[in-house]
Amino acid sequence: MRRAVKALVGLAESCLIVVKREGLEPVERYDAFFAVLDRDAGDSLAAMELVLAQPAISSQLIDNLNASIHLRAMLTDLFLIGEILNANCGGGAVHPKADAFLSSGESTGDLQADLQSPR
């Protein structure tokens, strides 16, 4: 879960770097979406950090985190922007920070696996 927390910090900014580097248009639409991604990532981070702060992490606690609307919104954001960036950037690595979530379906599975791992 700590890897997921680390990967989410600055994710929207990393995606914006890719959009600018690739010259994707209209930039305003990407900016607006990245504001949503940043909010959803922040909400998800708050929930994950709260769980990590607990002295004991039960499977019930992880189940509740996985069911969180904040986490689900962030994952949906990542699926959406991942498809868009992969389609427009040749399907390869788009940015070192964003690549962990955007270059393959396996990486979002890694996030889900990290969330199910207590620490």
C-alpha cells in the first residue's frame, strides 16, 4: 500500500507533463480532467494514509478501503486517462511517474494488490 501512496503523489502533474510533451489538444480539457484526478487522488491518499496509520490493519478495514467511492473514482480516472494517453502516445511508457499506472493493465492490478496487502 505504501507503493500505491507514493505513486499517487504528483500523478496528475506527471500526466500533464505527458500531455504537453506530446502536444495533445485541447490542453484545457486535459487540465480540467487532471484537476479531477488530483482531487480523487488526494481523497484516496487521505483514506490510504488513515489505514496505514492504524496499529493493526484487518481484512475488514482493507475491504472497506477497497469499497471506498474515493478509491473507485481514482481508479476509474486512471483507467480513462490511461486509455487516452496510451492511444495518443503509442502505447509505450508515457512518463516515469505515470507509467506505473498508465502503461499496462497489470500496473493498476498492482495498486489493487497493494491495497489488499496490509503494509
